Amino acid sequence: MKQIFSKSWKGSKQPRKQRKHRFNAPMNVRRKMMASNLSKELRKKYGKRSFPVVKGDNVKILRGEFKGKIGRVDKINYKKFKITIDGVYRTKKDGSKVPVLIHPSKVQIKELHLEDSKRKKALERKMIKKDETKKSYKNKEGKVK
């Protein structure tokens, strides 16, 4: 099998091809793959269902041993497709604490880290785009079809 990332790949039922697509993806594509869903309040505010996780976001863990814990994203590992969260540690036998790696699909973003101007602009763009599509679907009476 070739180790080249295909931009034209649409999908496959075969897990082998799905894994190949993920593990051969370049960093800019991996970043988009590492997205997490937004809380209900953020969905209403920004009109988006999910967004890529960034260091500094406040997230709530939805699955696993640490379900229900809320913390700030500490590190993002694009190679392993995992994130670490402040306050979520596992104790080893020798007593040392190790951060737990969690997949971003198993967390929900409670608060976005918007200090990055690119991220603010991306959200504004998405909101403007959504408003334009709503206007274009309105009929003569002003109701959305």
C-alpha cells in the first residue's frame, strides 16, 4: 500500500483504508480531525456543532474513568490523536502521577479559548456564512423554507 495522503479520498467501509487515511494525514488535516462537540450554550451562540480543540479550552470529559471531570486542555498530541487535561492524572505504582491521554471525541468544549485572533475570525466567518444561508432560503413572506 502506498504511504501517500490522498486529498480526493471520499471514504471507505474498510477499517484498513480509514486508518491509512488518518495516519498518513498532514498536520493541517489532523488538526481538523481533532475536533470536539460544543456545549449547548456555545452551539446557540456560535451556530456550530463542533470545533477543533486548542490548548486552553475548558472541556468536560464525557466517557471513561474520569467522566464528569472539567478541566483545561494542557497538551495536544497530533501524532497520537489525543489530548491531556489539567487535573486528570493516573497514579503509577511508584507513586508518580502521569497525565491521562484522552481522545477529543470523548470530551465536550465548555468554554473556548479565544485569545487567538485566527480562531475568533474563523468563528465570525462561520456565523456570517450561516446568516447568509438563512437569508437565501427565505421565501417571499420572509419565512425559512
